[in-house]
Amino acid sequence: MSVPRFWRKQTNRYNLIGTKCETCGTYYFPPRSLCPKCRREGKIVDYKFKGTGKIVTFSVVRTASDKFDLQTPFVVAIIELDEGTRLTAPVICSDINEVYIGMRVKSTFRKISADGDSGIIVYGTKFIRE
Amino acid sequence: MVGIITYGAYIPQFRIKADEIAKVWGANGTEISNGLGVFEKSVPDMDEDSLTIAVNAARNALARRDVNPADIGAIYVGSESHPYAVKPTSVTVGEAIGATPVMTAADYEFACKAGTAGIQTCMGLVKSGMIKYGVAIGSDVAQGAPSDALEYTAAAGGAAFVIGNDDPIAEINDTCSYSTDTPDFWRREGQAYPRHGGRFSGEPAYFKHVQGAAHLMMDRMGTKPADYDYAIFHQPNAKFPRNVAAMLGFKPEQIKQGLCAPRLGNTYSGAVPVGLSSVLDVAKPGDRIFVTSYGSGSGSDAFDITVTDAILTKIDRKAAPSVETMLNDKIYLDYAQYAKHKGKIVMQK
Ligand SMILES: [Zn+2]
């Protein structure tokens, strides 16, 4: 990812900031500026997710590109946040056999990747057992 | 009065025992553990560094008390393992707790006392009315070269303190420092591991400065060791703080709660901040706390603190994990896993 591209999405990645439609009460992550249900009647506001939820489904990554190679095997999951919206994110675990569908998780702040020894370090949100 | 508004610590989950390290180098683990008083140390996960520890500690502090991030006017992160040589840790922390952009920020370095130097800076800004709240963090993923004595203690962890004037949970009655140019421990730019002056790190360095600042503090306050319920000293191991406490006239019961080194190791800039967090986890209104940090090079910052009623009414201590909870929540690594975690294995590039 280029430096400007990750920088633009930084706030959302650090803090799980999405949006909420105040008209119908639906939450969106990544943020949407238009509510597909309410269209023009929708009132969209920024919303910071609590960061708690559960695993809907997950897969185990056993081979990865250079940047993530040292971290294999690792788990990437679809997580349903308590507010109702779903997102895909890495789940931290010391033993991949401990992860299961329905497991409660909470967000934490971790290093996502580093561009070699001299490039930019990307930080963001991962999930860990609650 | 200026004081601590809220606090939070963070300790990574992984541990390695001194015995396991000793085995690799053909050393006697029991002898080393007993000599240092350190039996195991924390190890960061592969995706943790001093910045992620600082962010998670700051978030734990804010989980305990509803502080409007927009009222945070300054952030100082003290560490000797900032992830970048040039690019501040403190602004990423600010972004991750929603305090940007109207704030000042800087990274501090003063070996193991950069975190307490941040507390002093925030106190000055709050007392002068320049800011409402300041955040001071001490956080490190300490480095020790393989087989060096430091490898048995160099650990990871940190803690954050929000400093302000309104209803502090603990008032900081006074602070003072004792600093000189002393070459006991150093790391040159671009070097992966620090070097130290061996025996030189004790008498003319740690003991002289910690005692210097501690005596200065008690002289200024007109107090004696018996006036304090708790005392926290910098803990590069468990032996130094125990000895300096005894030299100053503090009893083992006074330092026990704040002495995390036996189960945590030396978290450098995080050491005194984590020790103070451990005391605040259990402190009652009226308790008086004595704090003295130490940073090689060398200097010590002393603090005289009184816990207020607000610790029972203004914060929810259970909203973030206590130091004791984090010390007990652990996964042991063997040396090979530890070497991978710490990036000590040379990979083909
Ligand atoms: Zn809607």
C-alpha cells in the first residue's frame, strides 16, 4: 500500500470510526456517506465502534506474502461488532486451535505491517479474545 | 491541585523464564534468578512495539474515566525503543485516542526515566494553565544482547497517566530531580543493543541518583520513610530497589505492591509507571506514595503523591485490567520462540 493511501484511511483503521444512519439506526464500517436503506431521508453521522463483537467465520492463513510470512499461521475473521455491522480483520491468538465461531473478541492496537527495515510501519486494529 | 486524573498500564502476554535463557548459554538459571530477583520477564508479541504498548496503556487509562480527548493538550511518550528514529510515537498515540490535532506532542528519551520526565512536563503545563490535561506515558520493548546480563531482565510494558487539575485521583504534592553526566549505560545511534559499564551501573549511578532525589524530596516535604504507605523505585532488577529502599529506611512491605520486576523484568521507561499503576490499583484515599525513577546517564525524578477520595468516586478501576491481572495472564515461550518474537533470527532477505 502506498504511503498516502494508508494515511487517508488511518483514522478509521486506528479507531474503528464508521458511520451511523440516525434515521434507521444502521451502523456502517467502513463508513458510508449515504444510507442505502433511507437514501435521501438518511441522516449519516460519524460513529466510534465500541470494538467488541464475535467471530462469524474465520480462515487460517498458512502461507503469506513476505511482509506477513513470519506471522504465519494467523487467523483472519469476519467479525460481527455488537452494533451489528461486520468487518474482516486479523485475530491474535497464540494457538490457532483456540479460535472458534461465536468467540467473543475485542479490538486492540497492533502493528499491521512494516515496509522492510527502512520503510513506513503501518499500525491498526486487530482483534483478541475478550 | 495538580495530580493524576486517571491511569492505565499494559503488559504483553508472553513470558520467558530466566531458567530458559540460562539453559541456552550454559549458565546457572537459579543462581542468576536469585541474584537479580527476576524469575521471568515479559516478551512482546511480534506485532507489538513500544508504540502499540503506549496506545493500549493510554486507552486503558481513558476506559477508567470519561476524559474528553479534545481536552488533552499534550502527549509525551518516554521510551528508549521508539519504533522510528525520526517520526514521533506521541502523535500516533494522539491519533489513536482521538486527541489530535489541537495538542502539542513530543517523544522523550532519558534511558529508563523518560516516562516520569513526561509526568513532570505535563505538571508544568497544567499548573501554568497552558493545557487542561496532559498525557505522560512510559513504554518500552527493552533490548538486551543475546547472552548479555541484560537479556535476563529486558522486558516489555508501559503505563499512561492523564495529568490535570480537576478532581485528581491522586494529588502530586511535589516533584524534584537529581541529574548528572554519568556514563553507566548507553546505546549509540544505529546500534541494536545497549552497552553498559558493568559494576559501574550500581554505586555511582543507580544508588547515588535514586538516593539523591529521594533525600531531596523528603527534605523538601519534611517527611521520613515511615510517612509513606507505598514506595516505588526504578527496578532494573529486584535487587537494586530492595537495597536502595533499605538504605533509605523504607520497609519491604512499603515497596512490595510496586515491585513488579520479579515477575515482569525491567520494562525500562515503563518500570516505575507500571509500579505506580500497580499501587494505584489497590490504593485507598489518604494513602501517601513515594516514587523515585532512575534513568542511566544519569538522573532520578522523585514524586510525593497523596491518593484522594476521587479514586473511589471518579474512576472505575475495574474498567481496565489491573497490573496483577496482566501479570497473571501469561503464555510461556521457549528460547526458540522468543528469538523469533524478538527478531533475533537472521532471515534470508
Ligand atoms: Zn438509514
